[in-house]
Amino acid sequence: MANIQIAANVVSAKVLDADHDLKMELSELLSYQVQGAEHSTSFKSGSWTGRSTLFSYDKGIFPAGLTTLVVSHLRQKGHTVQLIRKPAPEPLGASVPVVDAFGYTTEYDYQYRTVEQLVKHRAIIAQVATGGGKSRIASMTFARIKRPTLFITTRSVLMHQMKKSFDASIAYRKAQGEEGLDKVYCGIMGDGEWHPSPHLNVAMVQTIQARLKDPKTAEKMTRMLEHFECVILEEAHESSGEGYYQIMNACKNATYRLALTATPFMRDDEEANMRLMAVSGPIGIKVSEKELIDKGILATPYFKIVDVMPGERVKKLSNWQLAYKYGIVENEARNKIIAEEVIDAVKHGLTAMVLVQRREHGQILRDLMKPHVRVAYIFGDSDQSERDAALQALAKGDLDVLIGSTILDVGVDVPAVGMVALAGAGKAEVALRQRIGRGLRRKPKGQPNKAYVLEFRDRVNKHLLGHAAARRQILESTPGFAENILKPGADFDFKRK
């Protein structure tokens, strides 16, 4: 067994005086299967295994976010490991930050534990189920660390939502007389806006990456990134892309790195998963759907899965494009079921959200429901104000049904939603959990804390059936969901207390 020293900063780590065997061991530990490698000539010829690694053999260097993985591996092998790094800058905020009038409650203690885990470990992934208050955790993080902070996302809607959340939190803290906030404000960098702040900023990955690539702005952008001491990544499962990776490597003084996501490792791409840990460290805390449901923070979901029989225009072996067009979008029987189920829910006093993938599908469903309920449809081309207005109308009860495309997948908090109709099919786990989450927000006081989710077993085609089976497997493997899948033929009991 060996005594091994690892020197680390916030971006990279280096194993000191490593011999060949140790380097090879770490290279294998930090290796991954390159997606699509099987199509390359070198792989087909047998000259390449299709694997690559985030460990540099020549330099003995690897991304700092993987330090915990490396140290844990070496200690399990019986080695003594000494980690050499500078002390983290001390957080300057209160140990139990209060960021809004809601204050501290033991019910939401996991939000405070998340921040303390960050303080303890410096860089973590917080796996918090959809509806767990990731925006509030971000506000708490800034209040606790109280150092120059950057919040980054790939979605403009999330960026704008977080700016509102940060603005409200800072205003509340100022009103409570917290010192040191006189000149503090939240800046914004993205979606056509560029108003940076020295204290706190919300930003889009695409905007920062473009400025890093532009010779006219690269140097200034690099200096700005070096200013931040804390970085928060929202929807961090998307951070495997080159944009996030480049930005995080440029944040050379960002000791504190918090990746917020409900679904950190839901991709088959090994490189994507390895890169997520490389920029943000390991999972530091897990908060499941069941934990939040049991606490009443999320509504209890009930799932009704409707069998859909084949239509005339799609065959069992039809290709995906035809199957989706005729088996989902233009499937009259299926669309009729969706409309009838949603209209029935509205009659029982519920509001509903219908989630589709394609614009024309939303239009078809809107036209079916329009004679019977107050319905609106928003899609990818809808601007922020139109989206916000529709959500506010739904929340106030001025709208019965809101139909939306992927524009509703993130950044939506409407507790009033009683039913979610998963009309768009598909098999992506991240998207499925996000869409179910649209109905799981805790219901207003006086209403049953329940959500009704309409799902389908599309038997019209092998592709659609396979996707339906994948969705069913996700539901059945999720505690908090699996217990409330209705038996075949059973109906929602809207009168259940």
C-alpha cells in the first residue's frame, strides 16, 4: 500500500509522484465509453476500444470534481491519501439563512442541509425531486455564502424565474435589516439582456459561451468568470455539454459549486455523466419524490393508464415518424379520450395541464376542448409574457385548461393544477418526471393535496408500445408513484378525501 498525495484547486487536481501502475489505474477509473464510437473506423478495425478518459496520463491531472471519487477509490484499495488544497473561503452569511417570509421550518430542513453540505464539501450535486424548491435552495446558497455568485442555466425561462426569486429574496432580507446588502442586486446576462452585477448574476450558458468564443469579448468574459466564488447550476443534468464544461473551467475561483437537478444521471452517455461530476462533484444529498410526498410538500399522485388500440393509418411495424403522426398526434380515439378525461376533471372542480410534444397536436386538442371548457394553448414560440399570463390565469381560476409543449417542462409552479394529461408520449425519463411534477405542487389550503395524472399505453405500434413500457417502468420503480397506479379499468376517484 502507498502513501499518495493529491494537490487540488477548484478546477483540477494532480496526483503527485505517481508511478505507471497508479496512473493506469486512475486512467481506467475515470474512463468512459465514447458515444457513437462503434461507428468509427478505428473501433471497427480493433485499434481502439471506444473508451476515453478524463485523466491525463502524462501530467497526472484530472478534473477537481472527480477528487472525491478518486480519493474514495484509493482508500478502498488500502492506500493512504493526503489531499492538499487551500482552505475554502469562509461563508459570510448566517448559518441558517432566512430568505423569505416563510422562514425556517423543520419540514423543509433538507433545503438547509443542502446548503450545509455545500459548505462542508465545497462542490456537490443536490438531487432534489421536482417540486422540492430548488429556487429557494439557490437563494439560501447566496445568502449563506454571501460571496460573488453566478447562477447559470440553458433555459431563458429558468433564468428569468430565478432573477425574480433572487430579487424577492434580497428585498426581503433588506427589509429585515440584514447588513451588507445596501448595494447588492441581481444582474442578468442572457436572452438579449446584459446587465451584470458584481454580487449576484443569473445567466444563460449560451450567452456566456458566445462571449468566450468572440475575440472581442473573450478576455473580459474570462476575467468576469474568475470573479465568482460560488456557481449554481440549475437543471444540472444538462451540464455535460461543452458549454457548461468550458464555463466551469473558467470559474477558477469558484470554490463553491452547487449543481441542482432532480435527475443527475439519467443519460446513457457515460461521458455526459462523468463530465457532470467533473464540474460539480459527487451527489451530496438526495431528496426523493416519496420523501416530499410523505411530508405533504408534494401532492399525492394517482396514475390512470389508458390502453389505446391500433388505428387504421398506422401499423405495428410502421416507422417512428408515421407512428407518432398517426398514432399520437392524429389519433382521433386517443385525442377524444384526452379531451373527455380533462373535461370530466374540470366538471369536478379541477384545473388541468395537457402536455404535448408537437404544435399541431396541441391545436387539435384545444379545438376539441374549446366548446366545453376555458382552454388556452402556448408553445415554443410564445414569449415570456404570454406564458406568464396563461399560467397566472390558470392559477387564478380564470382558465380551466392549459395546453403546452415543452415550454411547460421547467420553471412552472402552479399549485392549482389538479390534473396533468401526458398527451405527448415519448420515453425520456427527465422529461417524464418534469411533466408529472407540473401537477405535484402542494395544493392550496382547503383542497385535497392530490394530483391526477393521465397516461397511456399506446399499443398502436412497436415503437410507441416500447416507449409506453419505458414510462410505465419509471412509474413502477419510483417510490411515491408506484403505490398509486390504478388497476386496469379503474377510474379516478375525484371525491376521495
